[in-house]
Amino acid sequence: MKGHCEQCGLRFEREEGYWVGALIINTTVTFGTFLVIFVGGILVTWPEVPWSMVGTITIVANGAIPIAFYPVSKTLWLALDLGWHPLEAQEIEAAAARAVSPGA
């Protein structure tokens, strides 16, 4: 991932350890998906639960979802954080200095 937006100059990592929030979002989505797949698989197939199939699908999903969802979680975290903590004056000035002019 690039360090800042090429158009507006916004620095994506606003402080040290910034992406911990994105990691929490990603972990929450992964756990939620696990519950839906695992518990849903059990409920749909009860009482003859195919444990190997439910387990395999759950493991594959738990491996793929964090990787596929990670860019979305970073974008979501940045959007939420900008809503909670708007840009400060020095961040706006730094972004303007890095921004690409329309004619360039």
C-alpha cells in the first residue's frame, strides 16, 4: 500500500500503530464469518452433520477471508477514524504539499 494518496496527498498511516483498528475490524469479520459458517452448517445439516465438510469449509473460509477483506478493513478503518478524528491543520498542510496538481 502506498504511503499517501497520489491525488489529495492524504497520509494513510496517521500515527504509529495506526492499522491496529483495521486488524480488529478484520478479526471481527473473520470471527463472525466463522460463526455463520460453522453454526449455520451445523443447523442446516442437523442431525446428520458432515463434520469433515463443515470443518473444511470453515478452515478454508478462515484462511481466505482475512486476506481478501484486509484492504476493505483498512479503508473502513481510515474512514471511521477520519469521522471520529478529523484532519488537523498540519495534516492538511502536509497533504496539500504532497498533492498532485491537476495539470501534472
